[in-house]
Amino acid sequence: MVLKAQRAPLELVEVADPKPGSGQILVRVRACGVCRTDLHVADGELREPKLPLILGHEIVGLTEDGRRVGIPWLGWTCGECAYCRAGRENLCDRARFTGYHLDGGYAEMAVADERYCFPLPDRYSDVEAAPLLCAGLIGHRCLRMTGDARRLGIYGFGAAAHLVAQVAKHEGRAVYAFTSPGDVEAQRFALELGAVWAGSSLQKPPDELDAAIIFAPVGALVPLALKALAKGGTVVCGGIHMSDVPSFAYDLLWGERVVRSVANLTRRDAEEFLALAARIPLRTRVTPHPLAQANQVLAELRAGRIVGAAALQP
Ligand SMILES: [Zn+2]
Ligand SMILES: [Zn+2]
């Protein structure tokens, strides 16, 4: 499924099998998760993608010699810039991302730099493992940025939230889930996964929060989340794109409250999180769809109609 121009539907076309370059592996795609970032690329909110482009950065693939690997968003880093040398390769000036600068997994075959691929825990099927590769990894990085926050708000209860909530509960934290007003199904799902409270993002939670993670791409949630925080609390913005954050009174930030973003992932995040996912274990809720339905699945994600995560299978 090929993106030929932004803001145009993907097209089902036959392309030549990708040829692995030096250091790359060729995989047969078993499943590829659908992530909100794919929408931001397709809809033109992320600029200058490779075109034509194959989207998809939650790739579960089989190598020619039968190894199952996961291919995430971080596809390549320079290893030389100040960020890379400081162990912050997620901020690399020249980083290249799967399904954005590099062809991704909305396809039958994919190639990837082997140094950025990971073995996946056996207990997850191909479809179940797909959302671990971005929703899980980015969620994990976001959760780490909240420190030891005990009362944790999550704004936007989609693919990433449904995994973070389980990890947070496993760590003894209390999860408060915020959804779009009236999204009763997502609220019920959050409670099923162990949230202590679920409601609309316009509601005030019953307790002050020590931290909040915002996964919804809605800047107006930043002041709302700040309002729900106790002093010293942190708001972590986990998405790659967000609408503008409205201005707000300094009072909301006062009391050593913090607003920060989380960008991309490091390979260390992936190793840590996949080990954790093997141990806990997480229950991933993933609806599989045939690859040719990619446009419909993206439309459902845009409309907020996916509960949990979705994946495509060739
Ligand atoms: Zn670098
Ligand atoms: Zn993603």
C-alpha cells in the first residue's frame, strides 16, 4: 500500500521486492501495526516524507533464515552527533525513521538495518506483538518520564494507553483514564485494564494526579492536564504531532509543575520494554485487517473508532 502524495489515499500496487543493502535484513511481513503517526505522515502534518512511501513502523517480520524480528520507528542514527554519543540517539540530528524516511511495513516484504531490529517475546502472536513496537515502546518511554508518579492520568486511551495502563498497574500505580467526551467504550476498556477511574478529558478526576501522559494529538489537553496535577507533577506529551497548545495562566505551571515531550525511542528503550513485556505479561488487544484495507483502518483511527490497536496483515 503506497503513499504517493500526502493527503491522498494509499494505493494498492505491485512493487519490486526490496533488496537488502549492507547491514540490512530482508523480512517477510507477518503483521504491521497501525499507529497515529502513520496518519500524521499521510495527512501531511509531518513534513517531507520519502515519496512514494510505504508507511508502517510496527513491523513483525520473518527473516529468510526463519528468525522473527520486530522493526520499530527508529530505523537508523548517525552514531556521531552529540546526541548519539551521549546515548540519546532518539534525538539524533540525522535519524531516519521507518515508514517516514524509509519504507515500512504496509507491504509483503521489508528491509531494515539489522542493528535496529529486535527479537520479540515468544508468548505474543505476530498480530499481538505488533503494537509493542511503537505504542508499547513510546508508552514505556513516556511512563519513565513520569518518574515514580503514583497517581497517573492518561489522556487518549488508544493503543499506547492500553499498554501503559497495564505496566503502570503492574508497578502499583493508580491509573486515571481520560477519553473524548462520551467515548464510553474506551472508558469501559480502561476500567477493564485496571484503571481506578475513567471519564471525559473535560472532567476533573476525583484525586490530584502526580503525572499525566497525553497521547491524544490535542494541544488543548495540556492546560487541562496541568489543572489536574498536584504540585511538582509532570505532563508528558507522547505524540509526534499536536495541535497548538492554547495559552494558559502561569498559575497552572507554578508549583514546579513540568510540561515536556517525549521524542522517538532509543534501542535501549526497546530492549528494556520488550523484556518487561515478556515478563509481566501485557495483554494486547489488536484487531487484524487485510493489508488492502489500510485506508479504511486509517480512517477509523482518524475517527477515533479503534478500541486498543489495529494491525495489517498481507
Ligand atoms: Zn546522531
Ligand atoms: Zn508509532
